[in-house]
Amino acid sequence: MVQAEQIIRITSVSNYSKIYFTAGNPMTVAKVLHWFEDRLPAQLFARVHRSHLVNRQFMCDIKMSRHANLVLSNGECIPISRRKKRLLIAV
């Protein structure tokens, strides 16, 4: 069993999802991203792109260039969809 606070982000890979944790290696599971979105707390996780679900605690900055990218506390950059960009900037 994993605590939701230990999940940094979840990435969609076809009909699988790859879960990235604060400690340890990522895990690939046979669930679609929407399954996680329905079960994880909405106040803790944000869907920033059709293939990325991110823990809000690890969001640091938004880089605006030709395309918007979300910078996480571990240094990773995640693309933000055009529709989600307005929602993230407002928060």
C-alpha cells in the first residue's frame, strides 16, 4: 500500500501508467490514468496534460515559452496543455 503523498506524478503510457515516487524506482501498472484521477484526492493531484497527473505538493514553477511547462521540485519539467494552463496559472 502506498500513501498518496509519496507519489510525485503519474504518466500515461498507452493502457498503462507509470507511477513516480519520492523514494525508489518508478512502477508501471496496468491501469489508465483516468482510473487514478478518479481515486486520488482532487485537492492533492492535478491533471496538467492528457498524459500527466501531478501531485500539487511537488509543483514549483511554470515556465512560459512557446509551450508551457510545469517544473517539479525534483527538477523535472512536465508539459502543460493549453486548456490546463489557465487553470494552473489562476491557482
